[in-house]
Amino acid sequence: MSESENISPVDSTTDRLLRWLLLSGDRWVVAAVLSVGIFGVFLVFGFTGLVTTSNPNRAMWFLNGTINGLLTLIPIAVGINQIVLSQELGSLDDLYDQTVDTADFRQQVADTAGVPVSSPQAAAFFLDLITAINDRATDLQEACDGSLDDQLQEDIDDYVGTLTEQTDTISSSLAEIEFGLFETLLVLLDYHNSWQLHTTRRLQATYGDVFSDAANATLDDLEELFLELDASRDYLKTLWVQRELSELSRMMLYTGIPAILVAALAIFGYRDIPGITVPQPLIVVLLSATVAISLLPLSVLLAYIGRIALVAQRTAAFGPFVPRDEQQRISGQVTMESNNMDD
């Protein structure tokens, strides 16, 4: 089982810790935790004698390699920043067309969701979409009550019940968010609507002739809402990734220079200063701290890139494709459909 599957839903202390470490935790704090972990490991190995601290050649070899790596890592951070900036720059016509397209899409979402103006705040924007999906599901059930055979009515009731249960959960979480792109995206990661889009299309394709005009129109609205939700979520993810990469490049620069400085000072000052004898336990502590600080940029890189990669993994199958954790539900629905067609 993958890490992304282990962290959702949150059911235990381990799950909550993994979710904080991989997704919800502040990246500075996560990087600090990783660095403290490195410091603790070297400290334990140093005091137990598993790591030799009395041989300067080994320390020099590691610190020299670390400095070389950091001098390579910092230009990479600058390159990341340039990539992010390249997405923000453009001609006046391109920027104007992008703004117009965004405004047109927002108006389209507002029309489909039935709100006068879509909110500029991410959580409220998606709350309008989720609420509209919930309302359309209720409208579908009302349009189908009493007009279908028992088996098909049961299928509609199950579909609407599961849909409204999920949208109620997501709506309550979105309502608690005031500001924050990632907080909104984090809530939406737990909403897999791929199976809902699939089921909506299947119902209309299989039973469109049986449904009333009102039911078919509601299914059309649901399909449009699901597509708009996916597009909006992908756009939100794009904005967040740009901000995350920009922040990553700054954090690597902020930590890279001090890390190089500490490693350089350790290289020049590792041997005993004339007239001063450094106790062995203090050497272990100082060397462990030097290793942890010199690897701090790597901890920052791991904290940020790990979260970006996990978010990309969990959103890769949204839309017309069904994630693996939804396959069982879809398989049950396909079997139900086959049995109905056989009847």
C-alpha cells in the first residue's frame, strides 16, 4: 500500500502523523524535524562508537563533498525560480487573453452553480460548486421518485445517497476555511468524483430514454459541474505548485549559504586549536550538528518536493479516469448495470 493511501482517511495517530509530515505540516517545521532526526542519528552512532569521529580525514571527505553538492544545489534553486517566473511573464495580449479566459470560466461556473457571482476566495468558490452538486443530486432524486421501476429507483437512491454524503463532508470542511489555497486543495484531495462522473454518464447513456426531461437535464448539470470541479481543482493545484516552487527556491537559498558557511568553518577548524583540547563527547556533538546543518538544504528540498510529488500523485487520476481506490466501487456499479441489462 502506498503512502498516499495510508494517510487518508485519518483514523489513527500514525495516520495523522504521516498526513502532517507528508501534506499538512509547515514545510519549515518538517525540514527542521528531518534535520533534528539527522542530528539525533549521528549523535547516537557517535556516542555508541559506530561512527568514528577521531579521524579528521573522514570528516573532511564528507564536508568537502557536501560543499560541492551545495554549490550545485543552489544554482538548481535559481533555475527553479526562473521556471516559475517564466509562467508569470508574457506579452500584453497573452496576459489579457488569460485574464479574459479566467473571467469567462468563473462566469460559467457561477451560471452552472446558480450563484450571481462566484467567490474570489478559493474555499468559498469550491463550496458553491459542491453545494450545487448536492442540490442537483437532490433534484435528481425528486425528479425520479415514483417514475421508475424498483431496481432503477434503488440505484438512483444509492447514487444520490453516496453523493450527498460525500458532498456534505466536503462542504463542512470547506466552510471552516477562511483563507488559504493549500488548505482548500487539501480538502479537495479527499473528494474523488471520478466515479460520480462515470456513474452520471452511465445512467444517462443507459436509461436516458426512461428518465424524464427534468432528470436528464439534472444529469447534464451534474456532469458539467463535475467537469468544472476538476478543471478548477487542477487550476488551483497549478497556482499552489507555482507558489510552492517559488518558496522552495527561496528557502534553499536561505539555508544553502549558512550550510556552506558551517561546513567551511568545520573544515578549517576541525583539528584541535593550539593550546585547546576538545573533549571527545563535545566533538561528537559538534560534528553531528555540523552534519545536520550542512544537510539542511537537502531536508528543505525533501520536505517541499515530497509534498508536491504526493499532491501530483493523488490528483493525477482525477477527471475521466478512476483512481485505484475507486475501482472496487466502480466494479460493483458495472456489475449492477450488467445485471439490470440482463433483466
